Amino acid sequence: MNQAAQFVLGMFEGNQKPLKRIIAVATFGAILTVATPYVYGKLFDLAIIPDTETNILLSLIGLWLLLSLFSTYISNLTGYMGEVLGTKMSLEAEAEAYSHFLTLPILFHKKEQRGDILHKISRGSWSLQDIISTVSDVLPQWLMLLFSLVAMFIIEWSVAMIVLVSFVIYALLTIKFVKPEMAARKKEHAVFEKQYGNVYDKLYNVFMVKNFVMEDQEKENFFKSLVGKALPVVRTAAERSRKVSIVQGIVHSLSFVAVLGAAIFFLREGDITPGQFVMFFGYINLAFGPFRFFGSLYRRYKRAAVAIRRFLKLRRIMPEKMKHGNEIPNTIKGEIIFDNVNFGYVKGKFVLKNINLKIKPGETIALVGKSGVGKTTLAELIMGYYQPQNGKIILDGIDISRLQLKWLRDKIAVVPQDLNLFNDTMINNLKYANPNATEKEVAQAAKAASADEFINRLPKKYHTKVGEEGIKLSMGQRQRIAITMAFLKNPKILILDEPTAALDAESEKRVQEGIQRLIVGKTTIIIAHRFSTVRNADKIIVLDKGRIAELGNHDELMKKKGIYHHLYSLQKGLD
């Protein structure tokens, strides 16, 4: 059994009760439907007999009408129940996929396009719903096919054999012609994922598009990618799908003509009655319904399986927590030790080399150096975003790879260079750091971060929506929001990732005031380009070419007249 089928069946395990209800209702409907040709066949035979009482004919007409109405109602009810179940299960799978997406390693998120991933999830979910809403009809359709064949064999076995052989030919040709269609569908999915990834990228970076007046160019690019590149692939898949439909239609038509000819022959020979002739064609129509259903189901399943397999490929990526232990210490002091750590994103190419460093509890250290020397990477290793290839990172005497990842990150707060907020109210964004915080505690944290002043000037104060990614706020305001969130989280370890790098003098002053209050009693790692944030650090680590080149406080490093002195002098304009 392939992956897609296993996944669909696995989804049914958690939804057995509604599935059983659907099958029971649909089976009852199939029995009513199969009884209908028998009734109007008998009606036809009796109608051509002059002595038949009118009451009997009217009774049979009434019975046929009731059967038709009930079978129609049950068919619609089954379709409704199948659609609801399919939607429920596909939404469950989609929610699980989005949740899984958040657990994947940070390296995955840096490499993959979000639009590509979102398309995989939505297309896979839609395909799952399409299959599940149809699967509930499988048993009733099988029953209709089986009952119809049995009835036809009872009436005239030789004609029934023509129908049976036609089914086999239909199935074999469908399987043969669907294969090239599925190859085209696979290519279609790959092209759409790539193109939607590109489109999402442009929509996400709309300000860059506007700043460089590229709206018209991007419109042209959208048409080239979605129409120019995707449409030819869709056309190929649609053409192959059309060929499958033509083959199925030809087999169906030829089979029907063969059965019609044989049935007329037996009618003229007197082997079957006119009523049986009518009955026979009722059962042929009932049999060809499942016939077409299974042909369509096979094609839909094979088409959906392409999307579901790509969807499952994402689900199989191992969550980052799987690479960590489950140890949870009772207390945390905040001592961090790098013991001969080597790390590289690509095997054999180290970004950090032989890092040996001890950070005492409550100590403030600063990481400085040129861009690309590994400052942010070193901080991300503390967060458990990556595992070093060699050496250990130790927190309070415990290798962090043994710690539960959720516990570790709960003890660390990061103030990034630019905070992206949710398109929600200010209070909800702030409480993301501590969902249990009261409004009073949020206001106190904002005051400590020098953020309360501008928040209280907003139209609805703490209940003002900040826009997508916090677009309604300035960078300095977003920095103070980040500091507020760190106050609310109240961690033992604090990472400040170039918090004042892009701020004006006034904003930098406000942010620095908040930072000085925030770092009290916390082990703090500052990643900085602007040396105003590092002068008061207990230790300054200078990174160069992935190694610790210098270590000391500001005065000690200035006396050495090495890399730190050179960088500091360049920034201060003293050279």
C-alpha cells in the first residue's frame, strides 16, 4: 500500500463513528436503488397484460415513486455527510501540518520559500478532502455493481458476461492511460509550488517593490510565471486527462451498444420478456454508474495522491525537538560554557571554530566583529536552533542537547534587531510573551521598557491593531515593544541582537534606557555593531574568521590596539 493510501486510511481510524454512519446510510440507499429496476420491470410486464387490475399497477407505480424519492434523498444525505467528514478530516490534517511546520528546524525555514510550503499544505489538504468525501461512496457503489451483475446473470447470463468483460477492459485501459497523466500532474504540482513561492516572496516584500517602483515589472513577472510557465504544464496534464476520458467514453459506448444488441436479440428470440428487457437496461445503467464512478475515483485518487505525497514529504521532516533530550532542571542560574565548539551550516565548512568561552551567571558579554563572522550563529546555538558538529554547550553544568527544548527556550528572551509583530492588538502581541500576564503587569513592563508613552498615544492605546508585522509602528517603537516582551517573559538569559543598530539618536536613547533596566540580574549576550551598547559589558568577545580573536573589557581591549581598537576607532572616527 502506498503512502497516500496509508495516510487516508490512518485518518479514518480516528473518525470511525461518522464513517460507519455514512456507510450504513449509503448501503441502505444502494439497496433501495437496486430494487427500483425490478419494480418498473414488473410494472412493464403487468402493464402489457390486458387483465391486470389497475390497483396493482397503481400500487407498483406508488412503490416505484417511493423508492425513487427515498433513494434520491439518501443519496443527497450521503453526499452531505461525506462532504462534512471530508472537510473535517482535511482541516484536521491541515492544522496538524501547520503545527508541524512550526516545529521544524530553523535551517529549514531559512532555506524554504513560505509560498511553496503553504501551497503544498493547502493543495494536499484540498486533495485529501476530495478523496475522503468520495471514499464514503465506495461500499454502496460496490453493492450496486454486485447486485446489478447478479440480477443480470439471473435474467440472461450471456449478456451479463458482456458487461463483465467490458468492466475489465475499462479498468485495464484506465490504469494504462492514467499513468502518463499522473506524470504530468506531478510536474504541474512542482511548477505551481515554485511559482507560488516566488509570488508570495514578492507580496511579502511589497515595500521593496514599491520603493523601486517595480509594480509593472512584477505584474509582467506574475503573468510570465503563472501563465507563461504554469499554463503549458497544466495544458499537457489536461490533454492527457482528456485522452483518458475519451478512452473511457469509447469503451462505455461500445459496451452499451454490444449489450443493447444482445438484449434485443434475446428479446426477439423470446428468451426474455419485455419487462425483463426494461429491467435489464435499468440494471445496466445502475452497473455503469459504479463503472464510471470507479474509473473516476481511480483517476481522482491518483491525481490527489501526487499532492498528498508532497504534503506528506513535509510532514516527515523531523521536528527539532527530536534532536534534544527531555531533562528539566529545577532551577537555573544562567552559567553558559562553550567547550571547544565547532559549527558549520555546510559539512566541512565551519562558521565557528574551536570556541571556548565561559559566561558567568548574571554576567553581560558583548559579541563584536565584522559582518558574517558568526556572532548571531553563536547566539542561536545557545537557543538550540542548531547542534554543534563538535564540542558542547553547557548550561549550569548540563549539556543543552540533554535539555528539553521547550524548557530551554522558555528561559531565554531575545530582543531582535527588528521585531515582526502579528496583525493584532498591541495587548495581544505583548501577551504573546506571557499569556498569563494581567493588563496591569503589561503596562508596568511597557513603562520599564520606555514604551508606555507612545502606546498611550495610540488611538485605542493597548487595544490598537498594529498592522501586519507591526507596520504601523516605527522601528524604534518595535524595539521598545521587543524589550517590553522580554520584561514580561522575565528570563534568566537575555540575547540582544544588535538592538540599536538602525535607530536614530532619540530612539536609541529610549531603547538603551529600557535595556539597562532589563539586563539587571540576567546573563546577557549582546550582539552589536554600535559600540555604545558594549562599553559597559563585563566581557567583550571579538570574533574574527569564526574564532575568538580577543577577549576582555573595553579598556583592556583598547590598550591592546588590536581588532577591537581598530573597529571602535573606525566607528568613532578616531583613525
